[in-house]
Amino acid sequence: MLGVTIQLLRTAKNVTIEQLAEAIEVSPLAIEKYETNIWQPGKPTMIRLSEYFGVTLQELSEGYSLLVDDDTQDILIVRNMGENRIRAIGKL
């Protein structure tokens, strides 16, 4: 879901709800509502979110998953790229 993706990306970037809200010019309440899937951001906000996080609109809307690296025990935020490929975009 989009809310989980926003929360994962925000956590990976180590920013607060307030910092993200200021950066994309919405209220902290809006970020809270997006992250809990109560509200859905409009297209202009989606564009600002994707630019802020450095992901495409498609990646933002399709979501990310968590994966544990067996060697390091790091928790990675990844996107399935198909054909047995993943793209790591950060870690928690």
C-alpha cells in the first residue's frame, strides 16, 4: 500500500514526518494520513514525493518490500524488478 511505502522511504531517509511535510509543502497531518492510508495524495503531491525520495511515480505507487540480508542481518528496503532481480533503495 502507498502509505507503507511512504513510511518506509521516509524511515530509510531518516526524516521525521514534520521534515517530510515541510520538504513537500504539505501539513504533518497530511503525511500521517497518507502513511495510514486514510488519505491519498493527489498527483502534484505524488510528484513531489517521488522527486524527494528519488524514485519514479510507478515505483512509489507500486510499493516496496523489506528483505533481511542473511550475511549482515541488515533490513533492506527493496523493489522487485522482475526476472529474479531486486533493487535495494535503503536500509532500516
